[in-house]
Amino acid sequence: METEELNIFDEYRNLLGIETREDVHRKGHWHETFHCWIVSQEEGADRIHLQLRSSNKKDFPGLFDITAAGHLLSKETPMDGVREVAEELGLAIAFEDLIPLGVIKDQIHQKGFIDNEHCHNFLYLAKENSDLRFELQKEEVAGMVSADFQAFSELCMGKRGQAAVEGFKMADDGTAEPFAKTIRKTDLVPHSHSYLEQVAVRLKQVLEKA
């Protein structure tokens, strides 16, 4: 995976060349990613779905994250990114069914890991919670939970300190066990505050019109 080749850009999305994924994160090059947020309806309320990253992941193991996301390789477009939904979650979703939310910058800077992303964000609206039949890629995803969208939005924007999530977590024997937790922002992958804030605002704008 570290030898995958990614397009690199400047902060303003001007293409500069190609680097390996390892060098991209070592040197801090801007690159492109695909982010898909899934929201469903449960008893008339919007619920946003988050994945629980596997404890075996190199980066941010055991934290909650975007429903499905991944890097765009050098020869890929955002349309190709929809493969992440199928690979990670086992959901067959067509790119045409996604609602574009635009490109949002995200930066995560840690020791030995500099992540500067131009994130192509999309929303998938599921009619009902029960319409989502997840088949998880166990190497990547350890479980799925959902949260009340308003509560999650307020958590992202710093207007509340915690939010309740519920769903399932995969046991060692491969069975899905019910799972519920009250999460704080520290339980999320440490995306930049501006990224989470913009995501929350753009999702809300779309959901209010849906």
C-alpha cells in the first residue's frame, strides 16, 4: 500500500507530479482522497453512519471515522473512489447515487505522518437504516455505528462534548455483536476542526432540502 502512486498538488490543487503514498505522508504533499458519508432515516430522524477502524490499522486504529474513505491513485478520478464503499462496507452503491458536497481541505499533522488532503466529499442517502446491509472488510473495519445527525454535527462543531452511537462490532469469531457507546471528539480520527465543521454544515444544507 505504501508503494501506491498518488498525484501530488499544491494547496490550491495545481498538479505537481506523482509520489508514492509513503513519500506523500512523509513529505506532507497535498493529495486527493474520496470521502463518502452515509445518512439514513430512523423513525423520521437523520442518522449518520461511522465506521470503527480496525485495531490492526497502521494509522488511527480503534477510532471512529468517515463512513467510507480512501486515497485516489494517480490514474483515478473521484468516480473511481466509490470502490471504497464496496471494499470496506460491502455496499453496492453507484457513483450516480452520490450527492456531491465539494472538495474540502483536511490536515492531520503528527510525528512521522503529515497528511494534507483535498477531500472529494459525497453523501449517500439511504431511505431506512434497515436498507444498509454491511459486509465489512475485517482488515480495515471493525464495526459500524450510527449517531443522531444533529448530535454528531454539534460534536464536530464543538457545540457539545459527547454524542451517543449504536450499532455493531465484529467479534473474534466473525459474528456481529450489538455495540453502543458515548463518544467524544477524541474518539474520532483527528481530522482538522475546519474540515469537520465544513462537512457538518454542507451535510445539514443537503439534508434540510431532502
